[in-house]
Amino acid sequence: MTGLNPRITVEAGKMGGKPCIRGLRFTVYDLASYLASGMTEDEILKEFPYLEKEDFQAVYEFFASIPERIAVLEASR
């Protein structure tokens, strides 16, 4: 299993320990929810100017790696 993209941070005291984008109080789930609602990357960047284009790729990689992370957790039981 590979590590998280460095743009994805997890801090115990921030956002309940949920994975965030670059230490911001903006979770990967927040970004995924906006995308799932039909917003485009450009619309999201206009709405949240502190986000960067590269953040989207980090979030896509994060969700793409979920099956791999689950397999590792199950194997460690």
C-alpha cells in the first residue's frame, strides 16, 4: 500500500481526524461531495479560491486507493 498523497493531511485535532486538503479545514469528502453534486472543478475553484487544481488529483487518488487500503486492513486481522 502506498502512502497518502502529501496534499492529503490527517491531524487528530483537526476536522475530527478526517483527511483534509493541505492542512486546510476542507476535507477530501467535502471536495468529493461538491464534485458528486455536479459542480465542475472550475466552479469549485471559483467558490473556494484557496483550493488548487492539483488538489483534485490528490482527492481522486485518495478515493481510488480505498480498495487497496481495505485489503491491507483485512489482511492485518
